[in-house]
Amino acid sequence: MNFEAQLDKYAELVVRAGLNVQQGQEVLIEADLEAAPLVRLAAKHAWAAGAKSVTVMWSDEATTRLEYENAGMEVFQQTPAWRAVLENGLAERGGALLSITSGDPYAMAGINPTLRAERRKAAYRDCHAFYLGMETGRVAWSIVGAASPKWAKAVFPQLPQEEAVQALWQAIFKAARADGPAPVAAWREHQKSFRARANWLNEQQFSALHYKNSIGTDITVGLPKNHVWCGGGNELADGRWQFCNMPTEEIYTSPDKDRVDGTVHSAMPLNHGGSLIDDFSITFQNGRVTSFSAAKGYDALKAIIETDEGARHLGECALIPAASPISRMGILFYSTLFDENASCHFALGKGFGDAIRGGREMSEEELEQHGVNRSATHVDFMLGTPDLSITGIKADGTQVPVFQKGNWAF
């Protein structure tokens, strides 16, 4: 199969399985100019699926960097009105969002990370209906990858640029299970693979998980009463299924935001908004960050943690074995979308309504009362190692192995 046919099959996959576009549905695609070939094919398949409209919101890293270098703080503290109207309207009408990531991991090196944090806070405030729609299943959304020259050279620095781009595309196809003869069917089967372990974890109803490894992680994470482990696809409010992340290998829940104690050390670099953060550790007491350090990207990490009070608490704990398909690829993607599926991870910031029984019907205040964190941000970081152990602790103190030597213990 030639590259054009592979790319077309990938585009069909993200539209049919990622978004599960329906007749009469509005589709919004957010992408960098570098992703234009994939955008065009995704638009073609969205129209073929019966979309009412397909709108593309383009971005460009070079001009975005110019904005960050020249605009005043007030620009980042207010979302443009046209964007708020577009995104909130999409939520009101039950639309779908396809977000295509293709960025240079170093695009925003040297940019004040506080500006990006302010922009995220403004977006969450001004486009709140849109974000609430994603959280409650009224908006189908999916994040997928597209190779670009600068990203490819970061991942495969030893290869000439054209070869690096092709190598990254092949890695994306493989990670997203788009390299077989029937990708949509492959994702239906993949969905089934999450059920058994998620069901077992939900039956256990652990009070806490204790994580420990040799690089400095030693932390106990409390879990809310009636928490729910999720994985694979996302059930929308109308009963349809779609996949928010392609790829995905994780089973996840939200911890009790006030019951996290100990230190976690990063196992992989974190590329956040074009800034690289590496070799960092975070210490928690009673759920709140009390100290942190980073060998690289300290200011970027500081800006994340200082986004708001919720950013000082955890919103997610996700379980991915060291033997996951993406981990076995042996590639550091410098992209959270891919790297988080090769390693157990936590997330600072917002938790999930789906992670508590009945959570979709709860207000943000009610979710918080049940221990689910509230924040304008959600930033995943990887902690899994080949020697990671995770022990489930029940309310009566009984301890049950969940992970041993980086992999499932059951």
C-alpha cells in the first residue's frame, strides 16, 4: 500500500472511529498548516459520513510564536470572541471536534510559560460550554497525530529529514492501529481488551494505590468512594461510542484530590505547549503540591502548577503496562498523546466526571465534594518504569498487587 492510501485509511479511521461522525453533525477540525494533507482527507471522510458542515481552524507555529514574543499579557487573558462563539456553538449543537497534533517539541522554547497558562485559563472560562460539552458527552472529540518535519527530526535525529518524516508517519500508523487491513474493526476489538481489567479494578474499589520504583517515586494516591476505572472508548450522551485519543492504551480514573502523599519522579520528558520539561519530581502532602524540581524546564513546570489551585492537585491516575504496544516500539515521541500510552502516568489539574459513579449528572461543585479535582488545566506526565510496583490498598488495609515489575499483576 502506498503512502497516500495509508494516509487516506488513517483519515477514515479517525473520522469513523475517533469521532464517529453522524448524519447532520457539525465537524470542527483544529490543525497546524503542516497537517494539511491529513486535514483534507479527514474533511473528505467527514462529508462522506454525512456531516452538515466541516470547518477548519488553522494554526501556524511560527506566527503563534511571534504572538507570544510581542503581544501584551491582556491578549492572553481573553479568548477571541469569534473562537468562543465557534466552540460554544459547536457544543450547543452537539458537534464534533478533531484536534490534530503535529508540533515541533521545541517550538516555544524560551517563551514565558505564564503566557500559555493565562491563555488556557481564559479559554476554559470563555469557552466553558464547549469544555463542559466534552466532559459530559455532548461533544465528540478526538486527538490524533500527524507527522511534520521538525517533530520528525526530534524523534529521529539520525535520519535525513524526508526519511524521518516517513518514519514518523509509519510509527503513527502503527501506534494508532491504522497499519492493518481493517483499522476500524481493529479498534472495535481493541475496545474489548479494556473491559476485563477495568471491571476487576472497579470490583476491588481500592481506597488507595501505592506506587514505588527505583528512580524516586514513592507515593500513595487515595481513590474516591464509588470511583470508576475507564478505558478505551468514550460513551457519548446519545449512547454512541468514540475514541478521544488515538492511540490509547490506558485504563484510568481520578484520584481523591485531597489524599495524595509522597513523591513522584518523571520517567520520560514532558513536552507541554512546545516547552520540554525533563527529569522532574513533585512532592504532595494531603493532596497538594508542596515542592517540585526539574533539571530542565523548571519555569514551565512552575507555570503549570501555578495555573490555579486545582493545578496543585492530581486529576488522573492511569495504568499502562511497560509491555504495552507503544512501549514496545521503543520510540520517545516527545508528544504526550503517544508517550502517555507507553507509561503509567498522573495528570495535574482537572479530573473526570466519568471517573465517579453518576458523575456526568453532577455539577463541578458536586464532583469536587466527591473528591474529583477541578481546574482549568489537565497536564499528563509519565512515571512508569520497568520496575514500578503498584499496590492496591482496601479500606480494611488489605493489600493487593496491581502492578509488578512494570506490568499487570493480574
